[in-house]
Amino acid sequence: MHVPRPSLRKRVASSLAGRTVSFLTKIFLSGIAAVAIVALMIELLTGGLTPNCQRNPLDPLCIPGYAVRTLTRMTIAYVFALAFALAYGIATAMSHRASHVLLPLLDIFQSVPVLGVVPVVFLIILGTGTGTTPPPELNQEVASIILIFTAMAWAPTFGVIAGINAIPTDIKEAAHAYGMRGTRYLRQIVLPAVFPELVWSSILAWGGGWYLIPVEEHLSFGQPPNQTQVDLPGIGRYIALAALKADLGLALFGLIVLVGIILAVDRLIWKPLGVRAEKYKYETVAAPRTTATRQSSVVAGVRRYEDRLVSPVLTFFKSERYYAARVLEITRLKRIRHITERLRFPERITRIPLWGRLLSYTIFIGLVILGLIVTIISRSQSIESGISLLATDVTAFELVVITVLSLSRLVIAYAIALSWTLGAGILIARSQRLSRLLVPIFDIGQSIPATALFPLVVILLVDPFKNSPYLGFTLNLASVLLILTGMQWYLLFNIVGAVNGVPNDILEATTAYRIRGRRFVKEILIPASFPAILIGSIQAWGGGWNALIVSEYIGPNANVPGLGSFLVQASTRNPALATVEIYASLLVMTATVLIINRLVWRRLLRKADRYKFEA
Amino acid sequence: MSQPPEPILQIKDITKIYPGEGKSTTVLDHISFDVYKEFLCIVGPSGCGKSTLLRIIDGLDKPTSGQVLFHAHPITSPSPKIGVIFQTFALIPWKTVLGNVLMSISSASIQKEEQLKIAQKYIQDVGLEGFESSYPKELSGGMKQRVGIARALALQPEVLLMDEPFSSLDALTAENLRREVVEIWRDPAYPTGSVIMVTHNVQEAVEMADRVIVLSARPAKIVDDVKIDLERPRSPRDPTLYDLADRIISKIS
């Protein structure tokens, strides 16, 4: 029998694309509707914001208006991130060939420290300031939303890919056998599979977005004549301004409001969504309008699929008799689980053919060069002069030295983070009472974006020592502390998750054979957390690099040499040199992150299989 | 008439209640029996608390009331004279076969070389020679349970507790392993006198045991205590066993 394959395929593809577009349009439109509502709220809430809050931006009464502005920025960026994640994720998961390029490219993108991108995006969008007139507020807003987007986009994309990859073969085969293709396949199989992953990864995405807020709402580049000012009303600016005035009270007030908003969003949006995703309610997807037999078999298949995904979670909760897993909220555990899911990606990436890897690196370098050209054109400079200036001004040796200095700060912070979180993780696992006490504290602690602590550290550790000989020491201390705050929570929650995940029968066997105390910790708990420590370490180093960028440079008279302060200083030194320097340091950073991931963590991850419990 | 022998274990009036919100659940309801040098099986419907009873006997779980006496001394925590075999094997994935077997004796005050010798002997006895440095992941289900058995035997325990040891295995492997376990127990070279095995497989119980204690559905009470005086070695296909099993099944349902 002749099968009109090409035409069929074409039809499927076109209808899939069509449905994807219509689905994205729906999301987009609802995003716009949401923004419109929020904008209306701004008008209502901030009638007084403009005149009064411009004169006195630190007035606590302006806080609600600031909160709405910040949240609006986040929401718009999130809608774009979601659309990107679905498009990129579905393209990666649906086409094997495309995944060879898209997957390693995504891995490179997520290795770029987001805070390092801040000057690049502002330079491209805003150009060099004229000194007196600040850039139009709309441009500032656009730049800010793009930045938040870059912080939000990667986790949901990995989530979409993980969700599609997790669809069992029998479901795919059943769908195929019953003629579910194109749109129906997308809506009835792909989107339900993606929904829970999207929820967990969105939690991470919003965490990344919050991380930027204290940094990107109030910034300046360049020296006074050619200075570019970024000044956007929002909670982040409130904290930054309070820090500039060295007003500890107001800075703390802003920080508490920020944490309050973060916790409120977490409880009001992500927790209910997480619970919903946990139950796998597929009502959002319309029931298939097909014959009864088709419907029942597919629905039954989906239900089986649900059971399979949910039952490990249920078993986990059932077997939890000794440890206070109930204290950890569902969302927290799911977060850890989600993060563990991402463990598969490094393994997949190593299996990617060389051409895919080369092509993805080429695309990335191409994008960087494109960005460089755009930046330089917008600043009317020539590339050659910039590069030759870089060559004469900064030697490769200097770049290596500052990279090593920054790395040593990261290593110290990592050592501190690992030792205390391992101790705390073990304590939490072994004492229900301690767990009940500490977990909520840690939960709030991790919801504070590390960047928001920056002003506090400046006020407490840097300002009082401005003229003392100890300044160098306190600056290094402040830097390590800030990096620590960017690293520790990833490790802690991964370790707690792992220690809680030790199966009950293993615990009983160790009790029955009287393995206790130090031996229990050494022979059971630490090996059991080994894979989680590795995953936590990859994330912690990502967070650490980000924190590094803001932690090394506080002011012209208060900074320590390193990649972070090199990057920040680039924008304040020779303007002709700035662009090239910013790109150079960003590339060095990304390369270091990629090299460390490949040489250390991924190599160790391959050995970690032995430390996983069998399901 | 000769004096009756001293019981090795005495289970005295054990009650276990799980407190719940509003109403609590009674799992075990005044269970009492003595264990002598014998192969004892505890059978009952699933969820009746058989495994809880076994955990209480080992000191892994505490009874709400009542006590377990081991040579007239109350048991409150796991004793080195009692070995346990788990349904799910409970092997540590990052330890080798040797490491898993050593786990049970390493807390005893024996020299390192002596420990190694003991572990190696029992690995041989369960037929795992040559697999000492394999990891559990590389073994089949039957081999994993052999590691579990070697680990328990290495303690040279007086009492061996088994919690559904064959129910995670396929039928053929289970049959072989059942025979081997009975042979090991009957071998006078082993110090293990009493075996208590929990199972929901009545056929398995009558085939292996000297005595079967039958528990009712929750809250579990002893509904029967059946002596099985059949010649060993027994054939699992013996029609007498089927009759016995039918009698016990009728008691449960």
C-alpha cells in the first residue's frame, strides 16, 4: 500500500507548528492581559508615586508602588521566558538532529553568569549616556526585562525538555497507534507531561529573577561625562539607595519587604501550583473528542503514566516514619527532585556528536561577536582600536592572575559552604526537633536573594573600615561572605533531600546491625548524599560566580582584584576599552565555568551512579 | 516425662497501637508465644502487622505494651545474637558484597583479619564465591538475597529473623533458596537454633516450618498454632502440605 509520507509529515508539521503558535499566542495574550491589569493597578496604587516619590525615593509609603513595578517587570520577563522555554524545549525534544545543537548551546547559555550580562545588555540597549539626560525610561525598562529574561529562561527550558523526555515509550506508542499526531499529541500528551516540570522549574526561574532585582534597578556605567544611568523605580532600587546613604534601617526594611514579596509569591502561586501538579490534574487539557475506544485506551494510558510518576513520591511519603520529611514542604521536596531530574542532562550532553558541539560553540561565539559589533556600533568605536587597546592595557598574564584570585575566593567560600551544610544536613536528618526548628529558618534564608544582602555587607563590613589598614582584609571577607550566600543553599537543600531519601530498609538494616554514630555518618549518610553534593556543587558554583561579580567591587576606593571587579571596572575605566574588556571578562568567566563543569563535576557525576539507591 | 526445654525467646503480651489523629489503630492485640529451637513461621493476611511483630522482636520497633524476652532478658535494642533478613534485601549500593557482609560483624570486637575470614566463609557458604568485590547492582535478585543471608549468618546468630525473604524473588529462584535456607539451618555446624520467618505465603510456611503461627486480620490476634511434624527434607509437591495449607488458609479467611 502506498503511503503518502511526505505530505502527511508536512501536514503534521504544519499543524504542530500552527498549534504551537496558537498556544504561544494564547500565553502571550494572557500575559499582555495580565500586564494591562497590573498597569491599571499601578495607576490606582501609585497616583502619588510620581511627584512625591521622585523627591523622596526612600519614603516607605512608596513601597507598594515599587513592589508593583518590580513585579510587573518580573511577570513580563517570565511570560517571555515561558514562551521561549516551550518553543526551544519542544524543538529540542521533538527533533533529534536539532537537539545535537540546541542542547549544548543551552548548556553554554546557562553557564554564562547572568550578572556579567548586565553591563552588556545595558550598553547595547542604552548606549553611552550623554551625561546630562538619562536614557528614556522605556529603554531602561526594556533592558531590565531582557536581563530578567536571561536569568529566568534556562531552567524552564530544561524543564520542558525533561518533561517531554519523561513520556514513557508505551504512551508514545499508544498515541501513535491511535493516530494522535500533531496538535492532539501536543495538547494531550506533551503539555500535560510538561506542566509539572514547568511548575518546578518556574520556581527556580523566579529565584533567578529575584536575584537580579537588587542589582539592575539602580546602576551607573562610565565616568561622569559619559555616564549611563539606570534608575528604575522598584524594590531593588530602594535597597540600593538605602545602601548608598548607608542607612541600615531602611536597607533592612527594603530587604524585609522584598523577602515578604518573594515568600508571598511562593505561597500564593507556586505552592498551590506545585500541589496541583503533584496531583497531575489534567483538566486543563480538553478531553479528546474521538470514539469511545480510542479515548478510553489513551486516557487509561495517561492514567497509568500518572501513577508511575506519582507513586515514587507517594511511596516516599509513606516510608517517611523516622524523619521529618513532612516538615519540608511539598514544594521544597519537589524542587529538590526537580533539580535532581536535571542530572540527566550532563550525561546526555556527553553523548552529543562532535559536530553538534562544535556548531553550538560556533553559534555562541557568533552571538558574542554580533553583540560586540552591535555594542561598538552603538558607541561608535572601532573594534581594532578596542582590541589593540585591550592588548596593550591588559595582558593575558593579568587576566590569568585575576582569574586565579577570583577562583581562590570561590574555593574558600565553597569549602565553608560544604562543611557547614553537610553538618547541618546530617543534624536535620537525625533530629526531628532540630529539623522542625531549622528548616523554616533555612527556607526563609534561601529565599533572600544573595544580591540583596550586598548593601548590608557594605554597611557593616566596608564602610566602618574605609580608612583603616584592615580594609583589604574586610573587603576579602565581605567578598567571600557574599559568595557564600550565593552558594550555600543549593548544597544544603540537595544534601537534606538526599539524607531524607535514604530508604527505610537501609535505615533498619543499619539499626539491626548496630551501625551508629560516626560510622553511620561516614558509611551511610555521606556516601548517600554524594550525588546530591555533586549536583548541589554545580549549582552552587553557578551561584558563586554570579555573587562574585558584585562582591569584588564596591567602589573606586574599595575593591579587591579579581574577574568580578575587572568586569565592573571595565565600565568605569577607559570608555574606548570598556566594551572589549566587558566581553573579554565575560568570555573568560563562561569558559572557566564550562571547564570546571567538564573537568570536575561531570567527571565525578559519572562515578556517582553507584551511590544511587535502586528504585 | 522430661522437663520442657527453656524457651529461647518469649513474646509476652505484645500490643502495638499506632496513635492517629482522632482514632488510633491497634495493629497487634495481646500477642504471646514462646520460641524454642525450631523453624517458626508467622502467617497472616497482608497488613495484619506480621512485619511489625518481627521488628519488635528485634528491637527495631517498640511495643505499646508487653515485652520480648531473649533468654529471660528483655530486648530493647537490636542484639548481636539476632540476625535479620529483609524482604527488599537492604543492601548498601556503594558497598561490595564483602563490604555488605562485613557490615553486620564490624561493630563486634573481633580482629579485622578474623572478620574478613568469617565474611569470606559465609559468602562461600551461600554460593557467592568469586563475587566478593561485585556491587549489589551487578547481582540478580536471588544473589542479592544470598548476600542478605550471608550478612545475617556472619553474625553467627542464635536467632534468625526473616521478613518475607523470598517474596521479591521469582518463583524458581525462591524455591531453590528456600531449600538452601532450610539446609543451612539444619546443618549442625551453624549455631542458629531458632528461625522466625514472616510470610503471607502459606504454602511456603508449611513447607519450611516446624510450627506455624496464624494471625488474624488487623488487629492481629493468634488464631492458630499449628505443629508440622513432617519428615525433612520435604518435597514442596507433597499432598500433605496442600492439606495443611488449606486448613490454615481457611483459618485466615
